[in-house]
Amino acid sequence: MDSRHSIFLNIKYIYFATVILLLISSCEKKREKDTVEYLQYRINYIVNQTSKSIVTVYTKGSENVKLLPGNQFDDESVGSGFVFKKDFKYIYVVTNSHVIEKSKNIKVKFYNGRWYKAELVGKDDKIDIAVLRIPLNNHLRDVYPLKMADRESIRVGNFVLAAGSPYNLGISYTFGIVSALDRDVGISQFEGYIQTDAPINPGDSGGPLLDMNGRVIGMNIATVQTGQGLGFAIPVDILKYVTNQLVKYGKVDRGFIGITVDDLSEDIMEKLHIENGVIVIKVQKNSPAMKAGIKSGDIILKVNSELIKDTKRFNRILLEIKSGQFIEFEILRNGHKITISLITEKS
């Protein structure tokens, strides 16, 4: 083979390699464009599907305020909420209990600009959830409850939309990701919040945190004003449990045990040759725990045969324990495992 033929083949190979690289690059750019366009489509779809179900909540402290159609409150507490249930008589809205506080005058503004007086069904201040209801009428026939996701579907890094009515500007959406799960920030007794970098502003409290299928994964509750990208939401499993309780009973029946626990350090667990547990640091007088014989310094390993990894898990179990319920504790005391049972009382 002469040198000219060899050069020709090399040029031919270079040409084909260049064409292939250009095709690959073109496919990658098209794939990126398609991905962006699909994400944009999903966001637009979610906004269109959910906007009718998101509301603005206004409250007034005085009981003598006349609530006339189109009449806005002065100097009100303003928050957000969303429709989570609907039957043949009422539309049910969930919001934060701190939004309504002790007000007996609550108004809800819907997407169509209509205002309605809302009745408080019940609230749970320990979780910061309140349920309102509005009589169903012809103007609200096309308002439907938002769908709830499963807790297991929530992953760190998932795209989310936070919706609400910030600064009383009207319903709006912000975009971000799930930054973390099971966050405790010290603002309520039971936490385990979803952390998100989707901006949550004053007035957004009570609005939904939505996944890319338009399902509720949480309810906006707070933002850290001194830090950027630090918003928090009550996770959907707690939200579903509490709202169901409030609709059925007007309150959450939560059993009283009478102990305070704390996490164990790695050093203590290694010394005791255990891999999980929480330590009892306080037992209230005349509580079910004291009557049953639980003592400060006891290490709770299991509750009703469920492993207790830390205080988060312990508090999550307490969240759904009702009064009059039988509870069995596996406890480590002085190097020995014992079982202590009790029946909870009304909190």
C-alpha cells in the first residue's frame, strides 16, 4: 500500500470519526433540550392542575367583624392552605394552626376571587395543623382535593414546587429540590420536617409542597430568614394522620406516658454493647410511666417490639399512640433487659 493510499484512509477514518462525534454531540444536546422541555411541561401541568385547590387564609381577632363578599380584612394574619377533602356538603382546607391562632373569624379566598367564611373543624398545636371547612356551593364545584403522595416516594434531590400566597400577593409557586429529610429545628414537639431550598416566604405557611406528579409531599411550615435555601415542611404521613383525626374527632387523641428521653452517645452505646436506644432523663410524677416502674437512666430499646434508634423514631411512634392504649417497653437497666408494660392516659 503506497503512502498516498494510507493518507487517504486516515483522512477517511478521521472524517467518519468526526461525523460520529458530531452526531453524538447533537444527540446529547437534543436529549438535554428534551429533558428541559419535559421538565417545563411538568411544571406547567402541575400549576394548571393544582392552582384551583390552593387558597389564601385570612383571620381577624375581633368577633364582631362583618364578613361581606369581597370585603377584605384589615391588619390580618395571612397564610395559605389547600383543599385535601371534599364531600357532598363541605370542602375541607388544611393550614397551619399558627395561621389562625385563636381567631373565630376566618376567611378563605379561592382561585376565582371569591371569599367564604370558614369554620374551624379542629387543630393540633403540637404539630401546627388546623382543618377548616366551607359549605359546598355551585361556585366551588370545580375545586377538587389535591392528591397525597406516600412518604416512601420522597427522596433527597427530588424536584419540588412550593405553593402559597406570599406577602398576600396571591397564589404563586417556587421551584427547588428536597434538601434533606427528618430535620428537627426546635419549633414544635413533633418534627421530622422535610427541608427544601424551594423559597418559602411569609404567607406561604400552610401551602403544599408538591412533587413532580402534582402530589402533596408536605405542608409548608417555616423558613429560616437568616439563611438562604432553608425552608421546612410537615411530611405527608404526619399530615394525613393528623387531618384524618381532626376531621373525625375535631382533635388528635394522643396518649400520655410521662417521660422525656434523649439520644445516646456513640461512646455509651459502645460501652453497653448496644446499637440502638434512647435514655430516659425524666419521669413525671404520678404518670403512667412512674406507676409502671420506668426510671430515669433506663434505656428504651424497643416500643411494642419496634426498635428505637433515636429520639426522632421514639417521638414518631408517640405521635400515633392514643389514650388507653397498651404499650410494652423493652428496657436495659443495669446491664439487664426487662419488659415494662403500661396503659396510656389522656394527655
